[in-house]
Amino acid sequence: MRIDRYISASRVIDLSNQDLRVAYSELLGTFKTLLPSPHSRKKVLDELISREQAITSYLGEGVALPHARVKMKRPFALAIGRCPTGLVFDSQGSYDEIRYVFLLLANENAKNYLSFLATLARTFQDKAVMDHLWMARDLPEFKNVVRHAFAGTDERPARRRTKFNKLLTDEAAKIAKAADCSTILVFTDVFPASLAPRMTFPGFRVVLAGEGVSDHEVDHHRAHAALAVRALSNSRLSQLRAAILLGLTREIFGFKDRVCCIGGIPQSGQLDTVLVVDVDEEFESVIGHEEDMLPTGVSAEALERLTGIATDLALTGREGKSIGAMFILGDHEEVYKRSKQLILNPFHGYEEEDRNILNPFMDETIKELALIDGAFIVRGNGVVETAGSLIQAKGDSSIMLPGGLGTRHAAAAAITYATNSIALVVSSSGQVTYFRKGRMFTLFEKSAGRAF
């Protein structure tokens, strides 16, 4: 997604006031062509302040991302302000950590609004991008850094092609052809942004997998699709399984496909492994037939985002402590009938957009509420209905689970057998497991070694 198309140099400014309301007003003042009347700008400002009082726009890393939907011709527009001494808002301490405000306006009919927000949020997680923002000395240099950061190309060091990487990709193409593979899956997290060589495979469908694969990378490698899958430093096989599973839900792969996978240690800059996978042998016996991959009404994007959140919980827990969690996605009305609320619903009364897991501001909320016993019940489109729910579905004698699994796994198996849903369970040991129609599929085990 080319974010730079929606950034104008005239809307990148140094903020003159620490007061948050005044600062936001300054940024809205740069939108005079899109919001020509003072009344329209004041209306947006009031909406932004109201949202700020309900939930902070501070993402961490010194970045605030206030956002609002408005009537305008363009799908999106960004205004960016620097505030070297932070902001002040309702005596809340975290605002003094803010150094950059990215104010996003979206057309009220923009369909990929939350995806745009998520793309922005991922950019701020890129240490190289943030380092460049912090080092900008004056406004002209800051504007230049912003333009390069969001254009997908910049003046970083020239990409290096090692002989070994070239040898391995050449041999991978030969192996893929000899094995009659339909697709080559490349794990881009192997390379830091400044060291990524160009990898093209004429005659094959190419799919990229990585935590934050950009549109530029897709174009650069002439790829057909991209999958957002986090690099798991202690289990590359888990990353591969997650990529193929999510590719199946998005119909990038089919069960009859044979995929040649190319990977290596994340951020090493060195490819070291080629693996050929028959999708049906790896997945069909556990998940079922292709038409049953996703429950009715469940979006692949929602499952992909929940997988990312579950993986984060498995790897890092919360405040250094391992925690378990369960997410039930899809058929929420039937799931709700078979559950009991253990606590007051923390999502009651919030707008659907604000409690959608595709919204990057939901990440910390979900992870914090995962400390509470009970399950998250999530609509197929990603809107969270409730947290802290006790699942009361009855199991079936045909459901067989391996020994040592707890009540979360039993409940997940039972609810997915009784309803048209899919469940993700994070165990306190760091294992992530999918359940569909009562059957389980282990995606990630924290104790796994460094295989593939």
C-alpha cells in the first residue's frame, strides 16, 4: 500500500503548541483544500478529542496516530507534525512521550480503512524508519525522511547479492521445476531491508511471507501475493505452516499445490534452506477439505490478524509472564448461546470500528484482556463481541485430544464441533493451536527447535 501518495510536503509541519487540542487544530489547518470550512474542521477536531478521551491514539515509539472519517473526495490524507517536547492532554502522563503525530483522515466510504491504519502502524515498528525520523535535524530533512520512509524506496545502502544466495535461489528454481511445484514461497524476513536481493522466478507463482511485507517488495520481486506472518526465531517450520495455512484461507494455495519454500534465519541476510511441501499431505488430514477451510462469513484477514496476536502472546506473554488465551472466530450468535459471561463485557458500548481486531489500536487491549479467564468471542469480520466468556458447549465422543491438554483445548474442540467457527488457543506453555470442527492443528510450539 503506497502511503506516500497521501502525504503532501505542505502537510508536514513543526507543531507550535504542546496542548493536544491546539496541536490537532494546527494539523487540521493543513487540510483547508479538503476541509474548506472552519466548521467542518472543528467538527473533526471535536471527534478526535472525543475519541482521545475514550482511547488514546498513542501507539508507542513516540508516535500518535489520531484518525477520523470525513466527507472528502480522496480516499485518505495524512498530516504529520513534530513535537520535540511532547504533548499535554488531560494530565495524562504518556502524552509527554509523543514526538510525532500522524493525523489520518479517511473518506467515510473507504473500504480498506483499517488495513491502511495497520500498514501505518507496522511502519512505525520498523527500527530503521524510526531511527531516520529521530535523526532528522530540521523540518526539510524531516520531510525528506518521511517521503522516503513511506515511498518504499530510499537512499539506503545498495542491496548486496552474495554468491551463496544466488546459488541457492538458482538451485531452488531447478528443484521447483523438477518437483513440479506450482509456487515458490519466499520468507523475506531473512533479509534486513537494506540487504534484500532481488529474487524473481519466471514461470512460477511467487508468494512472499514476512511480518510486514510491503507493496514495494511485492513489485520488486514480481510476486503474485504476500502473507503477513511473523518470523519465529526458534521455529522456522512454524512460520512455514502458518504461511501455507493462511494462504489456503485466502485461496492463494490449493490443496493440490506443491510449494517450494526458501528461507533462512530471520534478519541474517543469508538464505540457507529449500523445502518442498505437498499441501494436501501436510494439512488436509487435519483441517479438512478446501471448501471448509474458513467458516461461513469469516474473513481471511481476521484470521490472519488473530494469528498474529496469538503468536505474539505465545512468544512474549504479557509483562514477561506466559499466559493462555482462547479466541472463537465466526458464528458468534451461536457461540454466544453456548457461553456464559464471567465478567462485565469490556467491549460493550464501543463502536464496531473501534473494537475490530484489524484496528491496530486493539492489539494492546486484546493482550491486556487476555490475562482474564475465559474466551474472546469474535465476529467473522473481526469485531470483538466480548471477552471473559466461559464456553459451555458439549463435546462429542468422536473428539479425541492428545493427553496433557487442558480445559481451553477441550472447550475449543467442543465449540468448533457444535458451531461453524474456528478457534485459536494459546497455552501457557507457548503453544498455538487451531481448532476446526473439533479437530486440532498445532501451529507453533515454543519449545520447538530450529528445524527449517
